[in-house]
Amino acid sequence: MKNINEIVIGKPVKISRVLIGAAAIVILSLFVTGFSYLPWWVFIIVLTLEFLLLYRHISILIGGLIRKK
């Protein structure tokens, strides 16, 4: 049986990929809301929904940052 200290959770993450992904989500939200043709709260709702839909992928990325060796 493996020792729990030997188990590696997640994988290494490049910060540049996280930043590019976050920027892509914001740009996609701006496209969906029409670049400010709708109220700001609609942008916040769309942005929140996108983060909730992508939460699994984001948590995997963040999990890679906080991994045990």
C-alpha cells in the first residue's frame, strides 16, 4: 500500500495558461454581452455562469498548483 505522502495530486500548471484562459473567458463574456450594449450586471451574470460551467477545469488547474510531492 502506498504512503499518502507519495501520492501526487494534480499536475504542474503554467501560470501563462491560467492567465490566457481567464482572459479568454472575459473576452467570451464580452462577446456574449455585446461589449457593453447590455447593463454591467448582465456581464457579471454571464461571467459567473462561465466560471461555474468551467469550475471543474479551473479547480484541476488550481489543484495542480497546490500539489504534494
